[in-house]
Amino acid sequence: MFTTIRSDHAPEVTAPDGSTVRQLCVLPGVATFARFELAPSQVSHAVSHASVQEVWYVISGGGRMWRHQDGHEEITELEPGVCLTIPLGTRFQFRGGPDGLHVIAITAPPWPDGPDEAQRVHGPW
């Protein structure tokens, strides 16, 4: 009925973009809450999601985020306190700064099982 989990007790997996992910809590049919990490200077694979959108909040470290959708493109500096969205269909790629990158995020709807959610695309890095 209720879910309670400590981040350091959540299983660690590698996301399709290459980041390290700890899925924390899920509201079935609504959203997943997770923690994403990149090592210092690590660059993710550029991807686009088939069915999920995300809201990210940087908790420590830093880096950069590239987003592209419908002809609009931007690169955002990531640092603690920055919150950003990744709407459905956005192509995106991110990179860790000298101290790595640590983000908490909501994925809506919940991240699906299966290999087809994140499709690799061409990115700037």
C-alpha cells in the first residue's frame, strides 16, 4: 500500500542512456521517482523516449543538458537547484562536470519494462 525506500538501498541499474539509475518509488499508472548519476566528465548517449516525459532537479555536481524538439534546440548549464523538463519526443543528451552529476527525477507515466522506450539519436557530444 505504501512505499518507503532509502536511495542507498535501491537497486542500481544502467539506463539506456548510460547513466546510473536508482528507481526509488513508483505510483502505478502515474509516475516513477528516481535518482540519476553520471561520473565526472561522463557523457550519456543521446536518446528520445517513446512514451515517457521527465522532470529533473539537480541535487549536486553539475554538467550540461542538450535538448532538441520541433526545431528548437538548447544547451542548459546544470548546477544544484536547476529544474528542467524533458517533454515527450524530446531528443536529449547530458554530460557530467568535474564533480559528476546527481539528479532526482520524475518519469511520467512510470518507466515501462522493455527495450524500446529509449531510442538512440544523434546528439552534440
